[in-house]
Amino acid sequence: MFKSAKIVLMFGVMALVSGCDVDDVTDADKLSKPTVNAGSDQLLKLPLNSITLSGSAKSFLSVYKIKTTSWSQVAGPQQLALLNADKLTATALYPATAGTYIFQLYAKDTGGRSNTDQVKIIIEPATQASAIRRMQSNTVSNEIAAVSWRYGAQNQGVLVFAALGNIDLSELKQQLNLAIEELNSAAELSLDFSQSTGGDVQTALQIIETLSQQSLPVCLQDRCSQLYAGYLSERAFSLEPHCNSVPMCVDGLLQERRD
């Protein structure tokens, strides 16, 4: 009988020990701090306008509620601006550089307890076809030297105008469209006429007409205008007072929109 009691006791101890498995440790961890999930890792490819970050946070003790959440960038080849960083779903804006990005979701509940989780975003370079097209675009610009492009501060797309007097208007339109396409991660387009020469009223009209076909704000001398398709055809412009050069003509056309 005593032997049977010992066997029963032994099985009881074994059951108790086996019951304290990893799941119980995990459950205990859930009770000590919020559970945070930054979402699944992502594999993306350039060009991109944004990255969507979608996470979740929960407190398993009903007495506590999630009070604060915030996203931050931990690593990556380019520092990205975060939209709605205090929400569970945020957006990382205008990634233009391939590489591995790591974002962290932080959550804190009403009990003052906090936790974090991270997500990895791998961004691959543009495809070969896109790269070839980009090379062709640069070749056209370098041969004619009328329009070039670059990124400025805070992902501002900069259109740099040069020799405008020796270029056909249809060719100018093509160059400008290619440049705008390459600036696919820009938040706005800034016009730089510091190197421009030549051109006339028709040149300025062609520039504005082409810019009207895209949706980004167009900025000149730190003043921005929102253009739209048909912008020129809907308005009667008086350019004579301020159209002695292409930059002045363009500024006058944009001024009409600002007014």
C-alpha cells in the first residue's frame, strides 16, 4: 500500500513538473507585460512611395489597457519619415535606397508596463529593365543638357534646367517627363533655373503644361503651387509684365495659381 502511495505521489510530482512547460512561461510573460507584434517581415522592390507598417498590441490582464504606441526606425541605409508613428498602422515615406530596414513598435499600458517588437523590411534594387531605362534617361539629358534631376533635402525632387534655347519643345516635354518619372519618391518638385539659358514664352508654357500632368506640388523660390491637368487652358494669363526670361515666365504662370 505504501509502495502504491509512493508511485501515485511520484506521478503527481511528475505531472506537476511537466505542467510547468514553455507555454506556462509564455503565459506568465504575457501577464507581466503587454504582448506586442510588429507584423511580418517584408520583401519589397524599388521604386516605392511608401512602406506600410502594421502591428498589434494587447494587454492580457483586463484591468490594463494599451495607453501608448509608437513606431521608430532602428536601422536602415536611409532615414525615413514616419506618418502616424503613434498609431498601430504607420507609413514610412519615400524609401529610395535599397537595403535592410528595421522598425520597432513600442507599446505601454495603463499599468506602466511596456514591451517592444521589431520587423525587418528588405528593399531590393530596381529591376534591370528599370535601371536600363534610368540610364537611357540620363543619356538623353546629358546629350541635350536641358533638364537633369536630383533629390534634395527631405526627399524633395529637384528639376534642374540648363540650355533651353536649343531644344525642340517635344523633346523638352520628353526629357521633363522622364525626369519626373525618375523622381518617383519625391514629396514635391522644386524648379532650379540657376543654370538655365535661352528659351522663350513657349518654353515656359511647355514646362508648365508638362508639370500640370502630374500630382506633386511644384515649387519655385520656396513658394509652391498645386497644378492640375488643363490648368493652362482654363485660365487667361497676362505674362507681359514679368516674362523677360523663362524663369520669370514660369514664376508668373505659377503666381496665377497662388493668387
